[in-house]
Amino acid sequence: MPSNLSLIISILLIIFAAAANVMSLRRDLMMFQQNSYRPDRYSRWAKQSHESTSFMRLLALAALFLVMVNHLPFIFTGAVATIIAASITLWLATRKYKKPLVMTRRAWRIFLTALALVILVAGVPSIWLVPAPRAAATILLATLFVSPLFIIASNLILTPVEKAINRKYYNEAAGILRSMPDLKIIGITGSYGKTSTKHYLHRILSEEFDTLMTPGSFNTPMGVIRTVREYLKPYNEVFIVEMGAKQIGDIKEICDLVKPSVGIVTAVGEQHLESFKSIENVQRTKFELVDSLPSDGIAVLNNDFAFVANRPVTNCTALRYAVSNPEGADYIVTDIEYLPTGSVFTINCPDGQNLTLRTALVGECNISNLTAACIVALRLGMDRRKIKYAVERIEQVEHRLNMKRTSGGVTIIDDAFNSNPDGSRMALEVLSRMTSGRRIVVTPGMIELGEKQFELNRRLGETIGKSVDIAIIVGQYNREALTQGVKSTGFPEEDLHEVPSFTESQRLLSSILQPGDTVLYENDLPDTFK
């Protein structure tokens, strides 16, 4: 009877350990995908997040040790290990993520290859160890503990395949673009503001041109290639390409494919310093767009940022714009007025024909991005009346200083996406102008700032302390830096709240909100940060 029971436990353990492996590989793949399928970035994230010693990994290790113990009955140790494996499976299967895994064809290739490796590693030794009833279960628990290695190994194995596939797609996209010589291609890049500017420009130009923009966050070389292959049509007249970058050469790679004639640089700031190391490298990378423009091309540059203003441009026409730093700018924004319905502002143009615009958007950053879009529209010969009409009807971009009012009389400012030092400052400035009730900020701080992570979040804390009535700091990642900055301003400690999660912040808000209050959600850390 005991031997039969041991066999049953071994089989159950194998089933749950195998299921846990499948779910763990999916989670590992999700994180690998969020790190752009780059082993260096994935390894850096795993080290910073202590993934190898996470609670789930430690549970798997505990189960492994249990089944390897020989001086205790396997009926006991195996049963406990089975419960642990089942619990890991259930936890992984039911957990919700902010940015879930997208099973693209590449993701499927990596996942199936990793699964095959697990089967190979767990299956082959088990064949030779059949006399030991718990051999397969032991090996499966071991593979569960080191499952990220299978994802990295699969990516390495598939490298030649991915390169061949990418080259095929690249050539197809290049052929499509060559077949459309009259297509006007506009590139947009910047440390921040590029997605909003893309949407604003698309809305304005669509009044006169058949316009396509890269959808969502398709701002990588493969994202642009996919847009060209799947979305670009022969009748499109303008193609707006958002260009993102995590390292030097990323934007040049996109430009070599699409060959833009107009380029917008919305900002050069302290973002992604973890990979770029210095703001000079950020500047060099963003200006790969400008450097790629032809002699008859146009570069539209935001002079409000020092590392845009101080970068000379000699290869094409440079049009500079500014909201707060007018020196050296061709287009200057003045007379900004914030209203309950949005904003009114004037763009002072070099030809003397100033452009006064109304918009539902608020915040200096949004006005700056609108200005860049209007400059391009003017240079493409659009009628000013059409520009005004479009700007009045531009809708707020979700999670980018998006403002709405609840039925309970609370104003919500949603700036949850892509927080950065300058954007956070501007968002807090908007919040500070709200005077009808208490001003509340909910934030976990900023990420991917390398060695400046602590200092820049401490400065953000100082700005929070000077701008709000209630501060809610979410999570552990930047807590010390933020609270240190907030407290340095003499901020009342009873109005400074520290909560472990976004869910807890919502519980707290529900108990303290009053009609007339304004809540700013500033940044929302992705799954790769805690």
C-alpha cells in the first residue's frame, strides 16, 4: 500500500511540477518580452528584482529539497512538495499583470523551444532513473527553480532564425516604402512627449491628408516594419513614425529604413539613463533622427530642453520652438491661459502671422507637443483654419496628463504613463493650480534613471512637498527617496501616506476623498519594477 501511495504521490507531483513549469515559463517569457527580448536587460532586471530568490523560486527550492530528503517518508515529503507545486501553479495561473504577455509568433517560438528544452532536460535523465519513482518529479522541480535559463537559452538557439525572419520582413517593408516615392514621412522622437505629439499631429494632418501613424507603442524597428507591412496603404499621403530608443543606434536603424524628410525632437532629458549612462548619449541618440534628414528636410526642435537647444544642426533646416525658453526659438508660445474647459495659447510665428488656439488639453507639456505638431502642419501648407479646427477637437491621450471629473465632484489627472523628471514637474505644476479643494498625488516615483535614480526621486519628493496637500507614496522601489524629499520641505507627516500597492492607495483614497479634491496619478510602475 505505501509503495502504491508513493507512486500516486509521485505522479501527482510530476503533473503539478510540470504545470508549474509551463506557467513559470510563460511568466519568464512575459518579463523577457517586457525587456525587449534582450538578455542583457532581462538579466539586469532579474538581478535588480532579486528574481532568483523570489518567494516563488524559494518555494520551488523548498519542494526540491523535500523530495531529496531520504530520512523522512516520501509519503510525507512528496505530499508537501505536491501541495507546494500546486500552489505555485495556481498562483501563476491567477495572477494579473499590468502588461500581460502578448503571444506573438516570436513569443510562441521562444516558448515552445523552452518547453522542449525542459522536456529534454527532465525527460532524458528520468528514462535512465526509472527505478527511482520520484526522479522525474525531482528534475522538474529543479527546472522550475531555474526556468529563466530556459528562456535565455531558447532565445540564443533561435537567434539565427530570428535574424533571418527579421531580414525578410525588413526587405519587404523597404520594398513597400520604395514603391511609394511621394509618401511624406515624419519621424518623431524624444525622451518624452513623442507619443502625444504623434497623436496630435495625426489628428491635425488628417484634416487635409490621408495620414497613417505607427499604432500603440510600435516605436521599435520591428514595430515600424510591422506597421509598414500590415497597415501602410498605397493611398496614404503621410506616414508618422514614432521612434523609441533604449541604446545608441536604435533610431538610426529606423531612419535607415523609412528615410524621413521631417523630424521632430520633443525632448532630451534624463530618462533611460540605466541603459544610456549619460544625457550626452541620450542627445546623440535622439539626434540620429535629425542627422538622417536630407538637405531639403526640416527638423522641428524643442528649445525648452538645454540638450536640444545646444545641439547645432547644419544638414537641414532647423525650426526651433519654445514655451519657457524663448531665446533662439523661431516659434514662441505666449499668453497661456488655463480654463475649466482646457487651455488657450498663442504661437508666435516667424512670419508674424500668430496662431491662437483653444484646446481641451492642459499642461505646458501638452501645449509644447501641440506646438510641434502645428509647426509641421504649417510647413506642409495646411490652412490655419483647419489647424485651429483640429486642435479644438483633439482628445486627451490616455494616461498622459488626461483630466476627467467624477460624478462625486473629484477631478482626476491621469499622468500614469512614462513618468520622467520634467514631465512630473509639469504635472505637479498643473495640480498646484487646482484650488477648489485639496490637491492629492499618488505616485511610486520614476524608474530607469541609473545612478541618478535616488537623487531625481528625492527632488520629485521636494516638488511634491511644495505642490500638494496630501501625498501617497506607493510601493517600496522609490519610497525612501520620495519620502526624504517630501519631508525636507516641512510637509505635515500626517498628510504623507506610504502604502504597499496601488490597490491599497485606492482604499485610502476612498476613505479621505471629498468633493472638489483633485487627484494626480503620477506614473504607474510596470511589472518589471516593484
